[in-house]
Amino acid sequence: MADALSVIPTSVLRNLSDKLYEKRKNAALEIEGIVKQLAVTGDHEKISAVIACLTAEFTYSPQANHRKGGLIGLAAATVGLSTEAAQHLEQIVPPVLSSFADQDSRVRYYACEALYNIAKVVRGDFIIFFNQIFDALCKLSADSDANVQSAAHLLDRLVKDIVTESDQFSIEEFIPLLRERMNVLNPYVRQFLVGWITVLDSVPDIDMLGFLPDFLDGLFNMLSDSSHEIRQQADSALSEFLQEIKNSPSVDYGRMAEILVQRAGSQDEFTRLTAIIWISEFVKLGGDQLIPYYADILGAILPCISDKEEKIRGVARESNEELRGIDADPAEGFDVGAILSLSKRHLFSEWEATRIEALNWIWTLLKRHRLEVLSFLNDIFDTLLKVLSDPADEVVLLVLEVHACIAEDTHHFRQLVVFLVHNFRVDCALLEKRGALIIRRLCVLLDAERVYRELSTILEGEADLDFASTMVQALNLILLTSSELSGLRDLLKQSLVNAAGKNLFVALYASWCHSPMAIISLCLLAQTYQHASGVIQSLVEEDINAKFLVQLDKLIRLLETPIFAYLRLQLLDPGRYTWLLKALYGLLMLLPQQSAAFKILRMRLKTVPAYSFGGDHVKRTSSGNLYTQILHHMPSGSQVMEDGDASLDVGSLPNGINFVARLQQFEHMQHQHRTQAKSQLQLRHRNTSGSSKEMQRPEEPGTSLPAMNRPPSRTSSKGGPSHS
């Protein structure tokens, strides 16, 4: 202080702290002159003493006017030093920077003004303080005082000019500070930050693109700002960087991909759109760099495929196709398991389009990396089965294609059909609503005969007889009506003359025994009419129930469809197809006379021409009843052949069907059904009786109903058959 007083008059120091600006300004001008003279003589020791005095006695003073005077004095000293100022900046700049946080807004304003004047003098020499200056300006950009903000903006523009022309600026030292500040939410600070990013990116010698991952997330965060201007500035900066990425030979795609994946799930629509656009470009440009991130990228794309915004959906679909078009090798780091796990998770997405694309990815991986996918099969198979219950038909059809691709191997085919039957067993609604769709599609994808043979094998040993009956009825209806199974129907029609047809008939017969109507339908389809008549004759009272009549009604109506046109044409030759007529008349006798099905079948049988039985002989024996005529002309004896060519003794063929054994097989299965039904009825009766007894108090404990009041036990006249 003593050295400073010997140089600076007391009056000058007094005026420097005066409340009037003019006096402080004049005092500063005198200090400028004094320092200039000292600089000419090279007395830097006294210059340091003057600066120390201005700092200690003024800028750090508790009096606001002193602090204002000190800031003006430091700026004046810098102007006086001119080219010599650089060596004193360590003394001059810190107290000015400290004043940026002053509680008095006027002091903060003078601090901006002082640093502005200092910067004009020293230019690039003050770059060593850049981070501190940037941090101070960042805070002042959001100052509560408009005048301070205005002064800070002027200073900011000057600092930007200095940085762009300086070769001493260190981007490496600046980036950590920038990354830290990017999370600030204040709109003024955000504008300040975007402005600096844009300016630094425009400098050719500064590689902002190389540090983009450090502040990219912050820029994306600004896209959802409430201020339209900030969103626009952030978008403009991002667009510029994206263009630079397209033109750059070396970009760190990996780190940025992680950021984009997170931002693609933003609640803000504009942010999602920008992120998915970036992802789309990265997929095109990234190449091998993105292989480890494919699962993450796909995880961002799949939800966007179902976005409510059409632009986002369009870009996401394009990106998805682009990504799927890249055939990456697991040996290069492509993680098949990660993609499968991600796809599996999206199979339960609430959006249909996303579920479809997840299935498409599984199907694509199966085609390209089958062995790798099958190694993860245990992780995804149950989920794929559950998707069969999806509410969207397109999803179900697609998952069936995936299943079919997996089932190319015999083991997996068996596993698929077993699990499918299990799903139908535990989910009756699935069988009712989707059974036909699933079975028909599998028949197209995996060969109808193969599918039906496997289903029949499984259902033959099914313990739940009620389910087996329901399932067989469903399979039978699909067999009779689906265009996809026309080849199977044609093969069954050759059961009596073709070994392949016979084998299929026998293979289906075992499980079709669970349903009388299914067996009758199968026999009519295979043209084994005598056996059909035998099956009808074997039915007992318990078999003719409401379910049976409903199925019979369906069959009668199916007989009128084009599928059974061949059968109706055979009725033109009743002399040759007598067993067909007997079978149809047998069905007619089972139908209630007032039912629509009875009237349909009776009308059809009335159209059978009597002349086909042999003219005059028919007339002599005619009693007006066609059925009587049929019986009269039926072959006698025990060796009765199936309808068709009388010269063909099917029973004598080496591969002929043992219909006696088949009938026994059917009767045995129906006996099991009746036995189970009686057991269930008795169980329900006991449960009901037990509940009733608990509600009543018996008059004489231990007494039982008289034997005469007990319902008589009924046993079927048809015993359990033996198989041959």
C-alpha cells in the first residue's frame, strides 16, 4: 500500500471510491496515465503494487462504491500497460472474475465492463483464463438484472471473437466444463451454450465433432425446451453436426448410439423424431462400428415403428429395413442372443406393428443364423407359443411361420405339435377362436399330412378324453372344409385302392375314435361306406346326446357342399353304392324328425333314382320304399365288400384295412368315454349328496336308503372290445 501511495495521489484514490461515476472515471484515467509512465520506465514492481492496492483496498472492499472504483481502476491499469499487460494478468483478472458473483448488480455490471476493456487490450493472452471466464459468463447470461445481461452479451461476443482467432485455445480443457453445464435447464444459459457450440464448431482448427458425444445428450435435451427459439437453435446445431458426420471419414458412432437409443424413447415428439433420424443415418453410415450396438439400436427402433406420429413411424420402418438388410456375422461381435432377447420382450408390446417386426427379426435370424438361434430356443420357445394367442391374426400367422421354420427339424416339429396341443388343452378359447387358423396355416407351412399324423398320434393317447373329443371334432371340421387340405382329402378318398391313402386313414382313425361323428365323417370321406354303416349301427343310447346331434347337423349340411359332390353323384348309382345309402339312412334315423337336418337329408335321399337298381326287377319287388329295395338287392352272406367296383375284393389285398379291428378300436374308445362320463356323473352326484347331508340332520344316524329306492345300475350292452 505504501508503494502505491507513493505513486498514486491520495486525492485520486479518494475519487476512485466516490459515489459519483464521473469522479471515479476521472480517477481511473489518472491511474491509466500513472501506470503508462511506470510501464515506460519498466518499473513493474510499482505497477504490481498499484494493482495490489486496487485489488485489496477496492475490489475486495465491503463498500460497493469502492468495488466499482477498483474494477474501473484495474481496467484503466490494463489499458495503461498496453502490450505489457500480459505479465500482470495473473493479478488483474482474478479479482474481476470474483466480482461477477457480487450481490450488487451494479458491481456485476462494472465487472463485465472492466473485463471487456481488459480483453480488448490483451486479446489472446487472456485465453489462459478462458474456462473461468466462460463459467462466469454462463452464470451472467441468466442474471436477474437486464443491464448485467446486456453487458455480459457484449463481453461474450468479444470473447468469441478472440477465441476464434486464437491458436492458444484448448478444446480438450474446455469440453469437461461444457459437458457439466449442458444439464442446466435455464433457457438463457441454454441459448448461451448453444451459441458457443455453434461458434466453436465453425472454427476449422477446433474439432468439435470429435467431442460431440460429450455434449450430444445435452443438445437433445434442449429439443424439448419450452422455448421455441431454443428448440430451433438446438435443432440447427444438431443438423449441422449430422451433416458433418456424413462427410467425416472417422466418427465415434458407438458412444453416440447409446445416447440416441435413450432419446428415441423420449416423451417429447420432436426429440423422438430427431433421434430416430440420427439412428437411421447411423445405420447407413456406421458399418462395423455399430455391430455391438445392434440390439440397443433395434430396441429404439421397434417402439418407434408404432409411434403415433407418421413421420417417426416412416423413418423407423426405413431404419428397421436397413438394419435387417445388414448380414452381420456373430464372429464379428454380432450378438444373436441379445437380438433374440430384445425381440422376445417386444412380442408382448401393446402395438401390433411392433410385435410383427419383432417376429420378423426372429424369422430373419433363423434364416441366417439357425444354429445360433436354436441354441437359445429354450429361452424363447414358450414365449413364441404364447404369441399364438395374440389378438391380431397377422401376428398369429407370422409366429406360425417362425414355428414352421424352427420345426424343420423332426425333434422341434414334435415339440411344437405337443406344445400346441397343450396350449389348446389349457386354453379352450384359443382352440375355439384360433384353432382353425393355426392348424390350416401349419398345414401349408409344414405339409398337411405330416401335421395331421402327428396330431393324431398325440391325441390317440390323450388322457383328457373330453378335450380329445373336442380337438378331434375341430380337426375333422378343418379337414372337411379347408381349401388348404384338399390334397389330404383327395388322398383319403383313395383309402381303398391306394396304400398311402390306407395308411393315412388308419393313422387318423385311432384318434378320430374319440368322436363318433368324426369317425363317420372320415369314413364318408374315405368312401368306406360299409364301415360307416357299421359304426352307426354300433352306437348306443349314451352316444346319441346333444353334442352328437349338433355334430351330426353340421355333417348333414356339409354333405350339401361341393366337398361332398362326389358322394352325391354316387347316389346316382344306388345299386353299386348300397352301403352309402344304408349309412345315410342310418344317419337319417338318428335325427329328430322335426330338425332342419332331417328334412335336408330326407329330401336328398328322395332324389335317389330307383331305376338304377335294375328296371323290371325293381318294379316287381317295389313297395314304394327305396330303403326296402336297397335291402333286397344288398349282397347276402358274411363277406360283404365296400361300395365301388364289385370285382375289387379289398379284404384280399395285402395292404387292405382290417375293418373288424377298426370297429373294435372305435367301440373300445367309446366305452372309455362312457365309463369316464359315468364316473364324473357319480362324482358330481356324491358331491351334491354330501352337501345336502351336511345341511340336514338325520333322524337315525347310520340308516341308509332302502335298496328299492336306489337307482338301478346300467351297463352298456356293448362291452369293451378286444383289439385284433
